[in-house]
Amino acid sequence: MVQANLTMPAIMTPSAAVLAGLLERSRRRPDRARRFGALLGELARCYTTELLAVRARSEEAVEQRFRVVFDNAAVAIALYDSNGITIDANPTTARMVGMNREDLPGVSGLDLMHPDDREKLRKVVVGLLQRRRGTAHFEGRFCRPDGSVCWGAWTMTLVPGKGEHDMCVLAVGEDITERRAMQQKLWWQARHDPLTGLPNRRYLLEKLEAIVAAARPADHIGLCVVDLDGFKLINDRYGHSTGDRVLAEVGRRLDAAVTSPTVTLARIGGDEFVALLAPPCDDDTVGAAAVTMLATLREPVPVGPSDLQSMSASIGAVVTPVAGANAEKLLDEADVGLYRAKAAGRGTWVLHRSDNGPTIRQ
């Protein structure tokens, strides 16, 4: 019956009825009840034995297929108990964390993580166990025995058990160190000027927006827009490659001169640079930064094997409240000062004040 796949409960009733017919035909035998009972008992024993054997073979086949997938998966797969202790882990997990596979069972998953990411992982797992169902995602750093720190991404699924302490967590993950490095590189490239290595306009605006979002009502920022005087003549006389070298040197000088951690220096295009002074900031702070930048650009710049080119710059500056401000408009206000500095002559800086007009300093 089992081999014929006749294992539905409804099959047992007609089968017993057929056997009951044999009992009716053996009325003359005094031991017919005992023999009938033995027959039913043997039927039940053989049926149960064969059914259990089929189930065991099925479970063994499932287990074998699971082990093939588990052992040969290209992703890391590990099983942890409710305390975060490793029950089993596949070879990919072992390679990922830089350990021998046989050494992983009994190791706490938290111990493999970077100390700064352990609490984050613990909260994710505790939340999963408290919900008693579902899936959670986690990205964090893990430490290898050789001292290297890598990044991993895991999807963790709760595996229910009979009781609270029988629950397990199945973690499927991958090493994303290279992907993170590429993302970081692309992020950096999108926010930095390739010629000078300084932050670009996009980075500057994002920095401004972050300061605006965190600003208190009384906070002020400073902006200094630096524009080289007569830079077009350098390009026309010596060529654009020489002009690029001059810009790179200007960026290096400005970056070396403005060393405060509260100042962000950026190149926003052409020969225009901007220094952003974070709160707290006042007129004197901006004035000191402008004077320092003008001074560092007065020394001639090499433009050939023996040629030196004198330099000067004009700076438009602004000191303004930042809470609730618009980042683009803040740059526009600084540009107003730049136009006035250009009009006032070379090597000057102008502090633009919308309340009492510009102040020109040389």
C-alpha cells in the first residue's frame, strides 16, 4: 500500500472492510478473532514500518540536497542559536571571516564583528527574536584573525523552534568590501575636483545644507569666494595645461594656508574657490581668513622652466545667519561681494553686508 502511494487516511477504512469479510467467512474457526486481530496488527505494523522508512528516505534525500546547497553555495550561510552562538557554517562563511570551518561552531557571531558594529547587530537580532518571525537586514564590519577589517551584508531569517530557546537565526551574507570601496570612490569622485583634489560645488552645497539643518537661531557662517585676477591671460599666453598647473598650485596653497578644521575649502569651477567657515563665525574670523588667502597667493607661481607669474586674487565675503537659509542663495550673496571686490581693484576683499553696505579691505 505504501509503495503504491496508498497512504491517505481514507484508504484504511475500505481496507479494514475487506479484511472484515475474511472474518465473516471463517465463522467455524474458534480462533478467528485472534487470527483477525493478528492480521490487523501485522497490517498496521508493516504499514507503519514502511511509511516511516519512506519518510526517512525522503528526509535523507532532502538533507542531502540541503547539504549540497549549503556546502557549495557561493554566499555565506550560517545558523546561530538564540544566544548568537554558531551552530553550523558553510565553507564560504569560513573563507569570508578567515577561519577554518571546523573552528566556527561554538563561536559567538558578535565576536566576529567590529567592536563599533556589535551593538547595532545585537539590536537587529534581538528585534528579530522579539517579533518571533520575519527577516532583517544588516550591513557591518567584521574582523579577520589576520587583523584586516572587511564589510559584510547579511539577511537574517528567524527559524522557529518548539520553544523560545529552540529558535535559531539563519544568516545569508556576502563580503561587500570591494563594493563599499567602489561606492566610496564614486562618492568621492562625485564630490571632489579632479584637478586640485579639493571638494567641489556639490560637496560644498551638501555641507552648507547640513549646517543649515543643524543651525541654532543665533548661528552665523562665513563664505569667502576667491577669484584669480587675470587668470585668462595665463591660459592665453602659456596654454591650458599650464593654467591647470597654476590652478593646482593655487589649490595647494589655499589648502595649506587655511588649516582650521571648521573651514571647508572648495573649487566650484574655473578659477573660483570658496572657503566655508562654520559656526561660530563673525566679521573678524572671515577677515582673517581673507587676508591669509590673499597673502598666500601673492608669491609668484612657476609657469615654465624659468618663468614666474605674479598672482593676485579678489575675494567676496559674507557673514550671515544660517538657520533656515538657502544654500544656493548664500553663495549668491558671497558672489555679490566678489563683484564689488573685482570692481575695487586687484588684491582686495569685500565683506558684503546687506544692512549697511560693503566694507572694502585690502
